[in-house]
Amino acid sequence: MIKVRLKFFSILIDIVGRQELVLTFHKDNITVKDVIEYVEKNYPKLVELKRHIPITILINGTNASKEDIINDGDEIAFLPPASGG
């Protein structure tokens, strides 16, 4: 069993409706791709947003690729592009 914490920032909080989400997977070898698929299935507005802006995904503060393995206790952050001036 793998338990991970998802963190959302900026406009993604509005889409998901919360800043954090804890997920439990009941299988081993979970990848970033598995987490993305879960989020997109449960928050379809995120799919639409991804067509317009890139979303960076970090595992424990480090850039992640879809093939990266998720470990129990990892924190996965979803970040839209930074803006400001």
C-alpha cells in the first residue's frame, strides 16, 4: 500500500477545490503517470487546462517525469507556470 500527498497551487486549487489531497494506492510500482491519470479522471477540468498551459510536477521538490516511481510518503506537487511582475 502506498500513501502519497498531492499538493496543488494557484489556479489548480480552484479546479481541484483544495490545496492538498491524500491518496492511497493498493498496489506497488505506482508511477507519476498513475497519479496523473487518477487526478485527470477525478478532475476533468484539469485536462482542459493542460491544453492551454503546462503543468510542472515535482516529487519531493524535484522535477518528475511520468515514468518516475512513487514511494510511500512522497509529496507530489502540481504547479502551473509562475506569473507576476
